[in-house]
Amino acid sequence: MADRVSGGARPTRRAALAGLAGAISTPALMRSAWAAETVNVGVAVPLSGANAQFGVNSRNGIELVAEEINAAGGIKALGGARINLVIADSTSTPTNAANVAQRMITQNRVSAILGAFASSLTIAISEVTERRDVPLLTMSFADQVTGRGFKNVFQVVAKASVIGAAQFDGTLAIAKAAGQTLERVAIMYEDTAYGTAQAVGLREGAKRAGVQIVMDDAYPLGITDVTPLINKLRASNAQAVFPVSYLSDSLQIIRVMRQQGITIPAIGGAAGYVIPDFEKGLGPFAEGVLSVAPANYDLAPDLTERFRKRYGYFMVHEALEHAVCMDVLAKAIEKAGKADPAAIRAALAGARFEGGWTRAMTGGAVQFDANGLNTLSVPVMVQWRQKELVTVWPEPYAKGKALWQS
């Protein structure tokens, strides 16, 4: 069923999860399409399955900004129309994600959709939104998201191959600053759209630097036993390892590494390596772990501390970037002067958005190119320090000096 955001009242978790049943609209939403008094915005995120925590984080970021917009008077170009979030569980399965998007468009008459964190889910949703000419704003990484020439998809972060290259380049710079020369590295990644795309960037970075990749292994999402991978890592004699994975896999990889006494630096690929559950699940093993990230909360504390105060934990990057998606969408609706999807899409295409939550991005704004990719997004390197993530690279954004483990 639909979930309504108004006047700062937060949707309950039960209401959010109810979206899985079909995102059926309430009578209030059965008025003429895109009614002036409300703007229906679809939020399709995984609230169950392997990626549920990421979905909850994403939903929290979106609802925070939607409530701020409503509290400030709504969409002024539409006479103060309120943002009405239609939240639904995409689950962690692409087919379900596509079905949820279809229902949002046909039953809830959404003006745009935000989601869905995991690239495989977002790609499935984008096939639906492209056919129905409905804008989709996302923070999913995979190159494929904006690499197919679609006109209705808008990606606020750098693509995965760029993030993968930054993951390698940042590590190389951090090692050099610590007086270390990297000659041999290992890559292990889940065989999803996100993992495979980011691995491409890692390989390209290693090739440019003349560094040997002594292990390059894909594994299935939700792997039950990482011991064979870690045994292979030990035998590879790598000086550093680049694991690209979601939460459950990231916990296994780092835990087994450290339990076996493998202390080489581990440089995560965002996702499972940059959320509070990573530190909670690993305790002392998390300290010093590096990761790449599309953005980090310590770059704009005046904005992100509002999230911590509201939800009780730091603003993870998927929450931050989905917050940016919501803010950019609201700006586009103001620009369009309509809640019609075609008008919103036209307002988004090739446009630059400044102020508000766009300041939390490394580029300080959002600028979409012809394919819908934000060309201003610059990945950063972060490191776990006493249960917080500190930005440590590149220098213009660093809030602390990186520590190199060996």
C-alpha cells in the first residue's frame, strides 16, 4: 500500500514493508494524475533480503529530505504541493524490483522513482521506467546504469569503473605516502553488476601503475564459505587486497582474514565496508580498514548530522546520495513547474543543480551529462577510526591522514 509523508511524520517500518504487497494507492491518491496538492514519488528499495539494511538506510535519507521539503512549504512552483513518498520493498531480486516499479507507475501515478541501491535492482527498474518515460534517480554505481543511452535515468554518483579506479589509485597514493611500494595485489569481487564493473576499474588502475594482480577471483553473492578465497589470498603473496562486496560477504572476508593472521591492508569497494553494521559485526577487526566511497558524511556535517540526530547513526553514503536524489528531484520539479514525468525529465536532462543537499557531494553540486551521469562526482577514500569513517584521500577532501597497515 502507499506510504504518505506529510508534516514531518515518519512512515512506520510496517508501512514501508507493506509496499511489497503491491504499492496500492490510498483513496487520497486516486485523484487526477499528478494532482497539484501532492507529488507522488516512488521509493523502491530492498527492505527485505540480503540488502535490506542498505534499503532501510536509503529510505531514511529520502524521507528526511522529503519531510524537510514539506516542512519548508512544499513545492512552491506547484502552490506548496507536498511530497508524498510511495515506499515499496523491491526485495533483493531484480524481477521483483521491476514489478514494484511497474505497480508504482500504473497504480500510484508516481512522477518519478528513486532507488534501488543495488545496481542489479536499479537496472531492472530502469527497463520499466524507460519504457514508461518516468524519471529514475539513483545512486547505484554500475556503468550499465547510464551506459545504455536511456533518457530517463539519472545517476548522482560516479560510475563503478571510475570508483574502482579511484579505489586503486587512492590506495597507491596512501601506500606511497607511508613509504610503501605496491607490486602485487589481489582482487576478489561478487559476480553482480556492481562487483564486476568495479573490478574493471581496479584492473585498469593496476595496469596503469604497472602493478601485478596475483589473484583475480569472482564469487557468488551471499557466499557461505570464504575460506577457499582467503587460502588463495594467503598463497598469492599479495601486499594488499581489494574486496568488492555487500555486508554479509564483507564481514566474512575480513573476519576470516584477520582470524588467520593475514594483516595486509584490505581496501573495500564501498557497499558493505562503509556502514555501521560493518564495525558492529567486526569490532576491533574493522579498525583501520580502508574503503572507497562515492561520498562521506564528514564532508558536510552541517547537513549529515541532522540524519544522525534523527536516526541515531552516522549518515551512510547510500542515505546521503539518495537524499541528494530527493533534493535534486524537488529542484527539477520546481524548475519544470509541473509534476508531469516528461516535464521533470526535461528539467533534469543536462542540467546543473546547486545548493541544499547537493553540497554534500564531492563536486559541491550535481551536473548531469547527456547520458544522465553526474560528471562532478569524485570518489573518496575513507578509513575506520574508532567507530567512525574518516575521509583520508584525495587531499582536497581529507579530514585525516591515512594509516597504512602491514
